Amino acid sequence: MAAAKPIAKPVDSSRADFSAQLIAWQRSHGRHTLPWQNTRDPYRVWLSEIMLQQTQVATVLGYYERFLARFPDVRALAAATLDDVFALWSGLGYYSRARNLHACARRVVADHGGAFPSTSEALMTLPGIGRSTSAAIAAFCFGERVAILDGNVKRVLTRVLAFEGDLAEGAQERALWAAATELLPHKGIEPYTQGLMDLGATVCLARSPSCLLCPVQSHCAAASAGSQERYPIKTRKLKRSAREHVWLWLIWQGRVWLIQRPDKGVWAGLWSLPEFASTLAFDEASSVWPGSGDALPSFTHVLTHLDWTLHPVRWNLPARTTQAQIDRLVAAWPTGRWFDQNEALAAGLPAPLRKLLLGSPG
């Protein structure tokens, strides 16, 4: 039996001026003009943290502003329908975030009187708020001395500490959390936390980090060894898969038939087009339909774990088609209904469907 792998230990994590240098750099060179900064409103900070999960700042900016314009506070978000939330989230991806966002808003209103809890521990009890997100809200809004560990911060700290643990292992990730907590300053938690985020986003990049511009280069064990791109270590790779479907764009009297997808899986809860597993299956089903179809250019939609090839077919039903014929045809998709163009574009749609309806698929 192989010996248990020892938990990685941080390399000399007691550097007294690490946090002071990071705080000073953030105050003079960090980001200060992002719309969710310079506020202690937990609703705005929470919204930004959820949107920024696995999403670039440049992408989030427009969504964040539109979201606040429609839902200016947590009560407005809680009072909305999930369809309203999906409609504004459409194209941002990772749609479970939108579902959890809505559920969290309702919990905050129902269980906390519309006020977010003020500790990271209490925040973690809410839907969609994990340890790092709760810590960011608690640090920025309530000054709690608590560590964050999002993707950018993991990269910064594993390089600074030359952290040899494989973060695919829970014990090693817990060890990094402990190391991150040891490095926390006793004062200035807000600029320190923001500084770690800014450093990871603008200087300590995954590829070609700008080490000469780094305020904590002298503390960075990886930079000293020239091994920056070794960290963070994570051996478990995401398994990619592929799928292929015919996508039916069914049109009758200027309206499109959309179906609501299941609550779990890809595009959960969004409105989309009916799918067929193969061209043969589509040809068999459509052989008795009135009207005719036009095959549109196929495209592959790339998701985090999936390459999904879609073959859209636009099928126009004659205006004279009877209601009985329509009912028989769409009975296969009981979660569907007809949308006119404006209704469809106002609904929660997957990004490729929105592009398709606007005339630019793919």
C-alpha cells in the first residue's frame, strides 16, 4: 500500500510586510473604478461576485449595469419571476448562477427581512454562496477578517508560497485555505482582498505573468525559482464530451415554438428549440408535417465541458394549417408555447438561439 501523500506546507508564510506591500500597491495601482467598487452595499457586491464567477470583467460590465437597472435591490430581484432573471442573464452562461441568484434573493427577503447577513458563516447558508464568495461579501461590506480563494487568488498565493499541493485533492485545498488565512493582515482587509483580486487579474496572469511589475515579487517563491507557470497544481482534468442534434425552428403565423428546458442540465430552465437526436429521426417525424423546411448552416457551440454541434432547420407551417394539426404536431413538446419575435427575444434564451433569431447563428 502506497504511503499517504503529505499535505503541502506553505513556504515561509510569515513575511511580515507581504500584506502591507500588497495594500500599498492596491491603493496606488489597483482597480478603483469598477461599478461594484466603492460601496458597502452587499447586494451590489454579491451580484458582482456571482457574475464574475468564471466570467471576465469585460463581459460582466454590461450585464451588471442592465441587471441593476431592472433590479435595483434585493427586494426587486426577489419579486421578479425566474423567467425575468433568465432573460437578463441570457448570454452570460453558467445559468445555474441565475437560478441560485433568484433563490438567494428570495431567502434574504423571506428569512432576513431583506438584509444580507453580516458574517461569512451566515452568508454561506444562502443558495449559491460558497466560501470564497461569502468571504468577499463579508470583507468588503462588513470588514470581516476572512480569506478569499477564487481562481485568481489561488494562482497568486500558490505562486507566492510555491504551494506544491494538488488542488484537485480536498486536503490540499484546505491547506491552502489555512495558508491564506495565516497571511491575512490585522488591518486593511478590504484593500488587501481587492489587491489579491487585482494582482491575479492584471499582473499575476496564468500565462506570461508580469513579475517585474509585481509588488510582492520579493516574497514570491515561484518567481525566485522561475517556476511561475507550474502553479497552481491541479491534476484532475475536466472531461469534455460532444453531442449533436437537429434544432427545429418551427414557425407558424410569424411565431416560433419554444420549449422550456428541464431544471437540470445544460441551459436549465431556459427557453430553447426542440431537438432531434439525428437527421434520420427528424426526417421521420417531419415527413407528415405540413409545410417545408430549410436547413441552415450548422455550428458547434462550445461549453465548458461540451462541444455541441447543432443543425438548425427552419420549418414554416402554412398559415392555413388548422389548429388541430398544430396541436398534434406540438404535442411532443408539452413544455412549449408560441412566441412572437419580441416575446422570444425578451425571454431567457441560450446565446446561440438569440443569435439565430436575430439572423447570425453560431
